[in-house]
Amino acid sequence: MIVKRRFGLPPLFLMVLTFGLGLVAKTNGGQAQMSKFDGVFCEGEGDSQWFQMLEDCWLVLDGSGALCSLTKDCYSPEQDRFHEGPYWFKGFWSQNSYGMVAWWPLLPDDKLRALKRSYDLLFAAQGDGQTPDFHGYVAPIGAMPDATFLDDDGNASFHLRQGDCEVARHDAMLECAAADIVAMCEYLLTTRDRVEIFKNIRLLERSADFLDSRRDPDNGLFRAGPASNLLAPSYAGTRMEDGSYSWGYLAGLQVNYCAALSRLIEVEKLAQQADAVKRYSARLDAALKALPQLMTEGGYLVKYIDQFGVKHGVYGAEKFGYMEGTCNVDAIAFGVLDLQASHRAYAAMKAVAGLWYKGLIRNNYPILDDTYDHWGTKEPKELLWRYGFWVDGGVWGTNVARMVLAQYRLNDFDGVWASLSTIMAEMRQGTANAIWISTDMGTSGRPNELDTYAVPGAALRGLWECRYDAESLTIVPHVPPGIKHFRQKQPLRFGKKRIYLEIENEGSRLLSAKVNGDVASVTDRLRLPYVSLSDGNNAVILKTGE
């Protein structure tokens, strides 16, 4: 069995992979400095470098000293929402913003509202079968935009297909639709706001139903045309004999559809929509059952299968022999693959040294030879398609954030540290590039952008994993082993209730927990039913050991 149903962010099974390995000693060549720490986000005792890293991840929300600032770079006070950054016409891109899902449980009220308003703009531009976008394209009902824009006079515009390169070739943004469902459902499960649930549930269902219309009834896979992937237009689909491009079976769409439905089902339960729960549960089971067709013998997902049955993204193959990072990252981060399969896929990625740049995950390695720009060759026609520059082999902050969630899930604290060290070194100098241009061109002159601000959120959410469902919040601790005592001063959000977490971190197994002073039952995780929690603040104290 390689896949399981998952709700909320993925379960954590406290596998002993890196506990006790002296993480900082491995990464900086010296001994970890054990001391007491007292900051704005957290306090405790242990590895001072880890404490400072987590503290800085919180402080980037508003900036501190030389740290860059999410509010300064990506917030519009006039519109009370977030956008991509100062040089992007206050646009909000679905595929760029996906990693921000990590922040939902932690954002203060004002920033939570602003991020939600950004997603409201995306859903306001949802395809209706009638309204043309900026390019004149009329999308099917339920399709979601690539990007939305709102000028200072309140005039909105949007792209319902990926808006770069040969737009006329492009399909609707299918994988973005799945990602948007994940993001909105995570918000609704985190806040339990019934007004917002009933405001958005039909929009979510329209997108889910639109995606289901692309399911092939013969094999349960989804037909996706060119540039319908996350980080489009790096996917071209099937090249037909006449030189045109058509659909293929896109692994990322299959993965994120499963992640989307697992969360939508829980929202439907909150809304007491029994028929919808039954309908979407059957679709989710079918999609999970079909997923193994997209796996390689090496245990990782290909990018896609074309109409001739050729798998694209089998590493080392003579043709199309790259490894695709994005779909594998999401399969692990959002719990679509079970733990055993996740370890196997991650090991395959780690074994490919070229897939990593300064500790950060690339979109793919090596260069693609199946884009519509240079199909069948590794010689791009345009600079934009140069390897490592943009969507082909680039390093995107949104992907790094989801990889950090995946690394926490697998207890690869060295991997988390490597990702954070590179990102936060830049942020401590006031830099938050969306794309680390992993070529000799470097990142000089790029503006600060929203994508990379997702990484600090993943660093904080990953400590606890925060699996939300219709009835409960499940916590599984992922506190790095160098930290012995940790108290988080900023709460996790759960509806109108707030969870303050503290842990005595003495080993790899969760041994006990107290909730508001009362002993709670634990396995390898702590489940907190909403009805069992006090209104307002709740104190949760965990203890791990061997």
C-alpha cells in the first residue's frame, strides 16, 4: 500500500532518522551552543542557533533590524491584502502563493484577514463559462485563475491561463485549481468560520467538479493540457505527430487533487453535507487508487505520462530522463503518500545531487527536453527557458516551503536546517527573492516577493504539523533534537480557541501530554477534539523520550 487518505497536513510518525545527530555541529562545523533563550516567538533551553532561527522566522512578518518584512514588501494597506511584491502590479499568483498555506494556523488576526482577502480575489475570478480574462479566454465553470490584479481604483483583472510565453497553447490552470482548494479548505478548517464556510463551499465544489471532469474513466488519471501545472509553463503535455501539443496524465494534478479532496471532505462535514461527503470520498478513493500508475520502480513520481504511454521524468532515461521535484514534494508534504512511500520518494530525490542548490530543492534536474520551447533537445531557444533561470530547474520559494513541511514530516532536521540556512541568510540581509536564480547570473536586483515568505511559515508549522479535520486538531511534535525545552509564546489557531504549546524534548517518542493541566491520551500524536477545549486559551504540555 503506497497511499493513504490524509486529512489536514500530513501525520507525523516520529521515525528516528536524525534525532541526536548534532544537527548544528554538522551544518556549521562546531558544537551546538546550549543555552537558555527568551524571545518573542519562543523561549526555552537548548541549541541557541535553532532558537534564533525559529525566532527570526516569526520576526519576518513585520521585520526586525536588517530582517526583511512581509508587511513592508507584500502588503497593501489600501486594499488590506497581500500581493506578490512591489514590482508586480499588486498581483496575486496562485502557483507562487501555494506555500503560504503553512501560515494559516499562526498568522495574527490582521494578517490572516489580509491573506484570506487575497484568496477571495482568486475565487472571485473563478471561471463561469462566460467572462473573458485579460487575454480574451473564457474558462469553463470552476476553473481557477493563474493570477489576479486589483489596481488602486478597485479595477480587477485576471489571467485564467498561465500568462507567459505562448498563451494560446495553454490549457486552464488545473493544478492551481487543486492548490486553491487546498489553501481555502485549510483556512476554513483552521478558523471554523461558518459564515465563510457557506460563502465558499459552492465555489470549492465547482472547482472540484471541474477537475473531476478531466478524469479518464478508463484509468482514473486526469487529462491535463499544456501549461496547466504548478510552475507552468514547464509542462507541455503530449507532442502529437502534427507538431501540436495535447493532454497528458499529470502527476502533480493527481497529487494535489487528492490533497484538495481530503480537505474538502472535512469542510463538507463541518457544513453537515452528508451527500457531498459521500460523493467526494468516492472520488478521492478512486484518485488514490490510480496514483501508483504514475510511480517509477525507484519509488518516486514521474512528471507525467503522455498519450503514447511514455513516462516523462524517469531519472536517467535517454529521453525525458529528468527527475521532477514539485509533484514529489507535494505528495510528501500534504500526506498523499503514506510514510513508507514518502521515505522512498524522498531518498530518491536526495540521491540526485543536482536536484539541490545550496540546500534548496530545484523544480527539476537536469534540464527538461519536453517543453514546447525546445522539445526533444536540451538547447533552449529563449533566455527565459535557460536551465535554473525560471520554471526549468529554478529554485522557487513556494516549493522550498512545501519541501520544509515534507522534511519535518520525515524528521530530516538536517534537511530543514539546510533549507532554512540559505533562505534566512538572505532574509537577514533584507532579501526575499521568489526565485533563487540558480545560474551564474545570481539574484542581484530581484525584488522581494511573496513566495519566499512561505518558508519561515513552514519552519514554524512543521514543528507541530497541525492536522485539522472537522472535529479536531492533531499535533505531532517535530521539535529539533538540539532543543531540550521549548515553549511557544505565539498560539496555534483552532476556531475561536488558541493553543499554547510547550514540550520537554528528551527523545524520539511522544510519551505524555497534559491539556489545561489534565492528563491526555497520546499515541504517536495528540488529538485535540474541538469540543474538549476551553474557550479562549489552552495550554498543552508534551513530553518526549525514549
